[in-house]
Amino acid sequence: MWSRLLALMFACPALAWGGAARAQAVDCEASPVWNEAAMANAFSLNGLEWTPFNQIEWGWEAYVPILQKEIGRRCDPATGAFAEGLAAFQQRYGLPTTGVFDAATFTVLKGVVQERRPFIMARVRNECPEPPPLFQLGYLLPEEEHADRLTRLLRRDVLEAYRQMAAAARREVPAIAANPELLQIFSGFRDPEADAARCAQQGNCDGVRRAACSPHRTGAAVDLYVGHAPGLGVDSTAAESRLHMSRGAGYQWLVTNAGRFGFTPYLYEPWHWEYVGAAP
């Protein structure tokens, strides 16, 4: 009971884990031994001052959906059950089993998620994957393209997996079905030379160095519209932008279900997903 009171006292009303999380309230009860950790998480959820990606952020709510997925608990972060699941995650990776979210736990989470991206593992080896030949690329349909699109090409197998995923999301979530814009693609395959020139000219892609070896050169990376904060772009990395996206139905469905279709997320950008192959 105490854990549910904590959730009501401290959780931000705007948190939208959806009816599924509320329906699992009974499963989100835990031993009172986790009450102190639950209270610490409740306070830090929106109050922690830290620098997870080279800029100061307040709180860690934007990372909750992926963390819930990793610990196997779709529970409010202010509950003892969430703390208990987090402690199990910490134990699995050799961290102190406090059940309290901290920067060390996030560093492990980030590594776990990054290692699922073949592109990142290639970059660790100082390799830059070659772009696919043109015959392997297919065109998006008009209804699949977002108004802010950068490209309209995607590797054919990735495009097919995307179509299956988008169709499933629309079948399973009324809020996604009601908004055709959700999960539309605004960036797929990007030619490395053209991408480097664009980024260098606009000055928003870390110049030529980053753009010349973007995961979008593989044709397996896709940027999906998952909402945007007022006044900010569909790919704004501002903390308030990413928080807004993380609360949306589109992103939360993707976190839970994209793996079924072979897609894995990039933790920092809620819109960015990469195809790694169909789930077994």
C-alpha cells in the first residue's frame, strides 16, 4: 500500500505509461524493504541534476520506458516493485543492489542498449559500414512519409519490417490509429556525401565527421515521428523535447514492441530506431 501512496504523492501527473501500467498495479506491489529506495526514486525522477549525454538534465523520466522494459517491470518508478526490479538489474551487472536509480546504473543501461546496435559495434572497431547498393533500396509510400522528411528511401527488408510494425501499432493502439502522423518516417537512408554536406552547411550534425559515418548510411536506421514539443522540431535533442516524446503513445508502444519486428532503439533519441533483424 505504501508504494502506491508514494506513486500518488510523487509521480508527475503527465507521466503516461498508459492503462497497461495501471492494470498491473497488483503486480507492482513489493516488500516494504524497498520503501526507502522507492522514495528516493520518486524524488529524483524529476529532481536529479546530472549529465547523461554531455548536457545538464533534470530528472530521468525520459529514460523510464526503456528502463521499465529492461527490468521487466512496467511499474511506476515511485513504487517498491520498480526499485526491486532495478536492484535485480543492478545485481545482474555487478552494481550495488540499492534499487535506487543513479548515474552508474544509467551508464550500464546505456551500454546494454548500445551493444544491440551493430552499427555502434562496428564503430567501436573503427569501421564504417558501406552503404547498400541502390537495388537494395525501396521508396516509401506517400502515407509513410512525414512532412519533415529528409529522405524517402530505406533498405527493402527494413521497409517491409517497418510496414509490419506500423500496421501492428495501428491495430493495437487506438491513439496511434487515430493519428496518421505517428510513426511516419522523416529520415531513412541518407547518402553519406550528401548527408555530410547538408550537416556541414546547417551546422547541426557535428559537421562532416559525424554525418560521414551516420547510421543512416546503412539503410537500416529509421527516424520515426513520435510527437514533438511545442516550438521544437521532430528531432530536437533538447531535454524537454525528448521528455515530451517519451510520454507519448507511439514511443511507449515502440519500446515495448519494436523488438518483435527487429528494431532496437537509440536511448538518446526517442525517434531513432535501427533494424537488427527479425526476432527469433
